[in-house]
Amino acid sequence: MSDKVNLTIDGRKLEAPAGSTILQAAKDANIYIPHLCHNDELKPYGACRLCVVEITHRNRTRIVASCIYEVAEGLEVQTVTERVLNVRKLVIELLLSRNKKSQVLQDIAQKLEVEKSRFELDIKGCILCGMCIRTCKEVVGVNAIGYKSRGFTREVATPFDETPPDCIACGSCAYVCPVDFIQYSEKNGVRTIWNTEFPMQKCTKCGRHIAPVKQLDHFKETLNLPEDHFDICLHCR
Amino acid sequence: MMEPLNVYASRLVNSKEFFVSGHKSCQGCAEALAVRLVGKALGENVIVSCATGCMEVVSSAFPHTSWDVPWFHTAFGNAAAVASGTEAGIKAQVRKGRLPEKETVILGMAGDGGTTDIGFQALSGAMERGHNMMFVCYDNEAYMNTGIQRSSATPLGARTTTTPAGKINPGEEFTIKKNMPEIMVSHNIPYVATACPSYPLDLIEKVQKAAKTKGPAYVHILSVCPTGWRIPSEKAIWIGRLAIETGVFPLFEVVNGRYKMTFKDLELRPVEEYLKPQGRFRGLAPEMMEKFQEQVTDNYNDLLKKSGLK
């Protein structure tokens, strides 16, 4: 897989490993393409559509999402053209209609010279990028949350909107959420996420809270550790 | 406030390194860790000007370098001046159309000597002129690189080679640590923050905020130095945590003059827990300990008042 392909991005001749995406190649060359649903640790998904670019291949131009389009020999990519900017402006308007308050969205909108969204929607703020769901599946590996319903009513939810049985309260979904929609708080040894309270394990020596009990149970189960392994925190050992 | 999440969330942080391994810092150096985290937070679109000090010595011994981004070595005192010049230069080149507009982050970095002592007037000038740059101070509380001499960031009672133990006092006798973040707040700059590599996600978040700020930004990072603080190298992260938990180095950020504590309901532990494990405070008289505690509590309460929590 060490094959390299040659492509041009914004007139710059670049070499990228075969199988990588346009977004990765642009990132390596320090060319900025706005994006919300991409993280190097997660599989490409192509949900937010902000990363659209214009490609020319065999004399035909078209708009593609750069985070899921693989590089190819002789590909010509333009990241800033009138057509691309028009698409991005529409996309950011649609995203803003789902979440008006997000600073991240507003910053991108400002760069694209979009003042406000033309669309009015009664949606709480999730932009359905799927970062939380993919993180839960690919990084944490517990599959505690997923999509619910379709179309307009689609949202990210726990199974049956109840207390998530598989959730270990690690909070990665709250960390990764680009618009800070997932609520997370921690107070007096109780972590609250997905409307559920998770008690934290207390170190028997120093009294500091280590992590949610469920998370430590998950570690013990997957790593085959003794039952009292997490009674004492790292520093007291 | 993402700190307790760092089991899985830390895997989602930028996996590329810009301060790469192979440098010559001591075992357990938290400053090298802080530089690495700052590099991860800023990405490749950055130009660094680094003052003389530990990080310059360990990372750029000819012909090797640990830096994967454009990096200047400046004299001891002028990291901020060089950074501000870089910013002005890029601005002029962009205006003349010779460079594309890429929003490059201009980072000045120095140790506590290069910030609070020698580089102070260059930094003060750069901040006052309002350049669109950020400055990071890696504070290990003495001139560690040249052999642990005291600086103005050395705390009360700490033993260094220039403040050795005498018959009455074990170390630094009269002076308390210079409150650098507060001095930076008085420059009326849009963003000031304190961070510690023992809380990596918080550090990354603050550095990214500083980079996004239009105008000057300052981040003060406490970097534990096992060699100079006389602690075992594996305890560096733990001592960093204790510094925050005891209130010796409170974590906060000041955005446009508004204070915000990072840990809102922190019950302070006694300062003794922080001082006892460190060899540089060995033999500290109980009166000095009390004085230290008093000063820490005052400072912390002051911060709470400013942030409207008390």
C-alpha cells in the first residue's frame, strides 16, 4: 500500500498515498478545508457536507465531499471556487437552522459571509453528524447510542429513550460533539450524561473520585482484572 | 471542563506529532509533554519562535531537530519581539499579495526566565501593541537549563543553587512568585489562561482557544521539572495535579477581562501535601509553611471573587 498518486490541489502538485482521501491530502499540504464530522481516528462518514470541493477528472467537473473521496492519479481539485462556495453557504445555512447558537458554526458562517439562516426549524441543536455514535462504536466499543427515526424526526438517542444499559459514562460523545450539544456534568461524585446519573468510584485511600463505577467495571471485564483493582487510585498505589 | 474524560477522549486528539521524540530532555519532563500537547493543539499551520531555555537546548542540538513546523531560535529575551515581527511581516506580505491568506498561528514560547525576567519587556511590548499572536510560558519555576538558578517565578521557600539552604531558612527567603497571568490580564488582552500538562485535554482546549483569538493571547503553563524540584521522575504528573488541587497554581481563563475558573467547586487540599514530596522544599519551617498557605488561600479567594463565585 505504499503506492503514491499525483494530484493537484489549488494548483499545487502533491503526492498522496493511494487510498487516502482528498481531505487528508489537503491537510498534509496545509490547505484548509472546513469540516465538522471528520476525525482521523474515525472512519470517514461524509455527513456534514461542509468539506465539498470541485474536482476535475477527464475534463468533467463535479462537486464531491472531500472527506470520503479517494485521491486518484491526475485528479485536479479546487477547494475555493464560486460553485464550491455556493454549496458551502447553503450547507452552513442548513446547519445553522438546526443550531443557531453554536460558536463553531457561527465562525464558519462568518468566514463564508453568511449572516443568518433563511430556514426556520424547530430542532434542538443536534446537526446529526454522527460523531458521537461513531466514537461510541469505534473508539469506546460499547455501542450505547444510535440514530432514532428517519427524515425530519431523526435524532441521536439511547435505546427506547431510556437509561442506556451499555453506556459506561466515559463522556467521549460529549467531548467529540462539534456543536457541544450533548449535555455532560459532574458534581459530588455523580456524573450525569444522557439524562442518567452514574456514581463515581472513590479511592479508598485519598478519597478522590477515580471514574464512573460502570466504566471501571467495563475495564475489569475486558482486561480480566481482579475485583479490587480500582479501589485505589493510580497515585496512591 | 473536559478533564475527567481523558480515557477514551484522548484517543480522539490529533494523532500527529509536531514536537517529535528523540529530544534530549530529562526523564519525566512535564515541559516537553506540554510542548508536545501545544503542538498537537495547534497543528501544522504554525510558526514558532522559541527563546533560549530548556526547550531550545533539548530540541535543537545541531544537526538534529525535534520540530516538524517552522521554528526560530531567538535570543533569551526576544521571543515575543520575534513573534510580533513575524506576524507583522506576514500581514504585510499578505497585503501585497505575495502570500495567500492562511491564518497562520504565530506562537512565541519561552520558559519562566524568558518570560518573567529577561523577556519581560519584549513580551509586554508585543502584548500592548496588540499583535495577532499567542505567547506560551512554560513555567518550571527556575532557570533549570543552566543548573537551577532562582528566577522571579521561584516560589517562596524553594531551594535553588542561588538560594541555598542557610542556618535559619531552607531556601528562597522573602519573595513570592511573580503573578505573571495577572500582569498579562492588566495588559487588557483578549485571552489569558493558565494550564498544566497534568490536565491535557484542558490544556489543548485552552491553547486552541488562544490560537483562535483575534489579537494577543497568553497561556501560562506550569511544567513540573523533576530534576529541579527534586522529585522522582514518575511523580511529575502527580505533583502537577497536586499543584492544582492545593490551589498553589489555580487553573483559570480570562476572556475579555472576565474571569472563569476551570474547576468551580474544588475543595482545596492543604498546601503541605504539595510541599512535602518535593526535595526543594525540604526542611521548610512551619512558619514558612503557614505563610505559604496564607498566600495561596488569599490568592485563590481573590480569584474566586473575581470570577464571581464568592
